Amino acid sequence: MTNPTTRVDGRTARSERTRNAIIDAHLQLIGEGDMRPTADRVAKLAGVSLRALWSHFADMEALMAASGQRVLEQRDASYRPIPADLPLAERIEAFCHQRARLLEEIGPAARASALKEPFSAGLQRYRKLHTARVRDELTSTFPSEIGSDEELLNALTAASLWPTWATWRDAMGLPVESARAALARVVTALINPADASATR
């Protein structure tokens, strides 16, 4: 006789696989350049019915929020702490290389989110979480340089977030290395102005 608990666990596992497949499909379409994937396209790529999609997500905003959570989790898994005892120049270089890598990884989802974020409390919440992550990165990488200087932390945070990166990459058309160099120049100028002047 089949154990009822086994049947429930099996249904739960199938439901989780379906949910994950829908989120994966949504992010894949965005990654391929479809900034506003429809429910029909997502369901088709995920290999599920529209009914199954709507049984897991109340609307497309709920799916966007779930995708936002997935992107945040992937960002956290990809992040590597930078030792605070490294020389300042090495920390700045490591920080900017990592920020460039992480921003490129979240780029497609960030571009798609920007279209709906003004109207979505869920997406606005994930923007705040990403901002908090960057502030934590900065204070853990440059603890002695930032100290209790809130203005410096605010300036560094703004320079290190997606909108600034999008300006360099999309509005100005800079390649990744040029955008990373611009970020390094800004971070260096804010943290160590004398060193930035010496490189001109």
C-alpha cells in the first residue's frame, strides 16, 4: 500500500519542479532579450499548461517577484568576500572586477525589472535588497576607509549599483572593461582622491 505521506511528498516535489521550471523559463526568455515575456511564451518554454502557470503564480507580477528572488539568490551564491586586509589598490581592483561580473550576470533581469518596477512593490523591494547587498559589500571591503562616513558610503553605493552600470553599458555603449575602468576611477577618487589625481 502506498504511504499517504509519500503521495503528498511526491505531489509537493512535482509542484516545486513545475514552479522552478516556470521561473527558469521566464529568466531564460529575459536573458534571450524578451523583456516582456507573455504567460503563454513562458508556459510553452517551461513545458507546462497556462493553467499550471496560473496555479503557481497569481499574475505576471508574482512571477516577476519570484524571478527577482531567484536572481538575488544567484547573486548571493556568486559573490565572493574580499579580504579587508589586502592593500587598498588590490581591494579596489577586486571589488570593481566583482561588481562588473555581478552586474553583467543580473543585467538581463535588471533591464526587464526596470520596465515594471515603478508599478511593482515586489520589484521595488528587491531593488532595495540589492542596494543593501552592495552597501554590505562596500563596508566589509573598505571598513577603515568608510568608517562612519555615511556620505562616502552613499556615494560609493550609487556608483556601484545597476543604474550607473546601465548608463555606462547601455546609454554610453561602453564595453565591459571600459565600464569597469570607469567604476574603478570613481571608487578610487572617492576613497583615495590623492591616488586618483596621481593617475591622471
